[in-house]
Amino acid sequence: MNLIDNQQEIILVKPKITLFAFQLRKELTQETPGDAEDIWYNLAQVGELLKIRELQKLPELIADNASVLNTPTTLVGNETIQELLPTEPVIKLDYPATSELPGFTGGIYPVRLHDIYCVDLTLSYQEDNFSLDTLSKINPDGCLFPKYIKASLGQTLLFFSLLGDYKQNTETNARAILASLIANNERKDAKRFFLRGEGKLLGGKIYEFTESVNNPLENNHLLVWLANDVQTVDEEARGDYYQPLVDLLCSQKKIQFAYYQARQRYKKGEQYYQRIEPIVQQFSQWQTNKTQQLQQLEEWLVQIPENSVNYNLCLRDIKTQLTTIEINSQNYQTSLQRLQNLNPDGNDLVFWSNFLTVDSHRFQQQISYDIEYLLPGKELFEPTIDSIRALVEISAQKQQIAAEKKEKERERSIGVWVTVVGSGLAVSGISSSVMSQQPAELLFDYSQLKNYQQHWYGNPFSLLFLNLLFHSVIGILSAILVGIFARGVIAKFMGWIGNVTKGDN
């Protein structure tokens, strides 16, 4: 038995539990995330635990109707939704009591709202004396919490009930209801939840509990709404509050999700900064000590832009998330005003206003600080990239000029050698042509052999060899003189060509 203030047992009359889950369907840079449809399969798993056949068939029903969706319906506040079921917009539930659990009615209402999927799973119990022990059994294994639902934008579990005694409508008893709802959850310690705020909705007290978990995908968020009289029950049944509340919760989830994403991107941006910043420091040292090779500059030119692009993408995404928060803060304010106007005397929604003035404002301020912190890195990296790129281009040009100069020197050397060899051969040919009689011709003049024997060279073969040696020496000496002269002339000619080229440029 669960006891409350003054040792009295809590009396719940016809309690109702509504799960609101919000799944991101469309991102800025892509049409549909790969896991967008997982929400339906997760709910089917919940259907197995709750033994709800219609919920188990939800993925099949939505898939069959995906190609031909219902006509968009315009709701209060000019909100346009797309209903996802093939026939009726709501799957009605009606399950009799069992030996273990009371019977319930309710419905499943999946829709597409702008860039998200939203699903409403409502379970209504008709017992007038609903105990906390029974309440702890209708959420087996905490299946109505993020452990199973895994909605990317987050979820809210709304508990509504009429209290048999007005004096029971206290925070202590709201916490007792909370403890029963989470009794079978893996994080079942009620102390993990803190009271974000409390107020009045349609005359009934409402308490907002949440965990200190930054990731919306994992955070438990519960609203315990307790009516004191039948008038609040009637207004709740009429449902005028429903769409403004859904819009308010949707805007709240988008704000929290955008803040979480912005902080994740900021951490990623810091990682890219830490990769680039040492390179920038090395480059600043390279400016004074240029012993490093061009290869080092080229490596930096690959590393810095790649990380810099990712860094700038992080900065862009953070700015986008800031814009998302600003837009949804306005939407949140509009929805809150619509809720307030439903029953000005019976509503006290300051605690929801505080989400804008405190949480959303803090989110925007923090993201603005993050942007200011990252911007100097962007302003540092881009000039560094430009400087390295310019140095690489200059170094490449210098290497090209050196290679061209080396090629010109090689061509000039070849020209000089051609000139030298050609000159030597020409002089040698001229020298040999002035001889009146060639030694080779005299070899076959046998009448002169005796005359040759009288000379010191003794035979015509020696004379031929001496003749060739003489003309060769003449040719070599001539080539040397021509080579010396030619190198000077060619050098002056090449210098003149260079000066003319510079003048044209």
C-alpha cells in the first residue's frame, strides 16, 4: 500500500496516460534521416509488451499508406498536419479488463507535422478507484519511456486524473504518482527527477518533472495533471487544449534538441581546432626558419583545408541551430498564449513561460558564446591557408624556373660542344686538303718506296700516321680556341635574350 500525506491513500478516478513522441523526419541537408521510420517499429515493440494488437501492426499500416497520404488537415492556429493512417486518422482501442490489469480504451494517432513525425498513444482507464499499485503495473519494463520509444527529438508522458480529495493535490502526492509510473523503468529512482515547475491548467494542478539528461533521446519528461473537480475533467474531455499543448511540446522538444545538437557540434569544432592549431603554430615558425621542404607545405595544404572545411561546417550548423531555437521560441510563445486564452482564470502557466525566459534564453546565450569562440579560428585558418597556398605556388614557380634554367644551360652546353666539334673537324679537313699528295695515295706508288726508306719515318705508313696526327692536333687546337670564343658569344647572346624577354614582360 502506498501512503501519502496524513497517511491517506491516493484516490485516482478514471486516470489517463498519453504518450507524445516526436521523431525528426526531415533535416536541413537531407530529405529523410535513415532512422526516421524506426519510431513505428519501436512502438510496435511497445505494443507487444502492452499486448495491444493495433500498435503491433502500426509499421505495416503506415507503410501501406505511405504512397497515398490523406489530404492535409488545417487545425487551430493554421497548423497543417498530414495524417498517416489509411482510413480513420485515429486507431481506436478498446480492451477489457483481465485478472491482472483493468480494461482501457484509447487511441493511436500518428501524424506528420512539418519536418517531424508525431505520435499520440492514449490509454484511458474507467475505474473510479485506481490504486498506485495498479498504476505501477500498466507500464511494464518502463516501455512507455525513452528506453523503448527512442524518439530522436524526445517525448513527454502526460498523466491526467481526477482526485477524490482536493487536499491530495500536492507536490508530494504528485511525486508518489511519478514513482508509480517509473516503478518498472530502469531508472526508477524518483530522486533522479526534479520538479521543473508547477501551475494550473483548466483549473487542475499540473506538475512538470524531468531528468538532468542533456540528450533528448534519453531524457524522461513527465507531466502529472491532477483535476480537483468535474469541470476540469469536462474541459479536458472537450479537448480544446490538445493541439496548443502538442504544438507547445513540439516546439519545446525542437528547442532542446537544437541546443543539444549545437553543443555537440561545438565539441566537434573544438576537435577540428585542436588539429589545425598546431599546424598554424608550426607554420608561424616556418616563416622564420624555412629549412623545411616544399613537401611539408604541401602536406599542410592538404591537412588544414580538410579540417577547416569541417570546422566551418560545425560553425554553420551551430548558427543554424541558433536560428532554430529562435524560431521555435516564437512558436512556443504562440502556443502558450493559445493555452492561456482557453481559460484565463483557471490557468497558471508561468512555469511554462519560464522555459522561454530562462532555459531558451540560456540556450541562445550559450550558443552565441560558442559562435564567438569559434569565429576567431575561422578568421585565423583562412589566411593561413591562403599564405601556405601562395608559398606553395611561389616555391613551385621557383622550381620550375630553376628547371627551365638548367635545361637552357644543358642546351647551351650541347650547342657549344656541337660548335667545338664541328669547328675542329672543319679545320682538320681544310688542313688536310691543302696537301699536294696524300700519304694514302703514296702507299701504292712502289717506285717511291726507296725514297721513303731514306727518310727518318722509314715507310709510308708512318707518314700516314704522322699526317693524321698532325691534322688532328690542328683540329683540336682550333676547336679549343673556337670553344672559348663560342662560350663567351653564346653566354652574351643568352643574356641578351633574357633581357629582351624581361623587357617584353
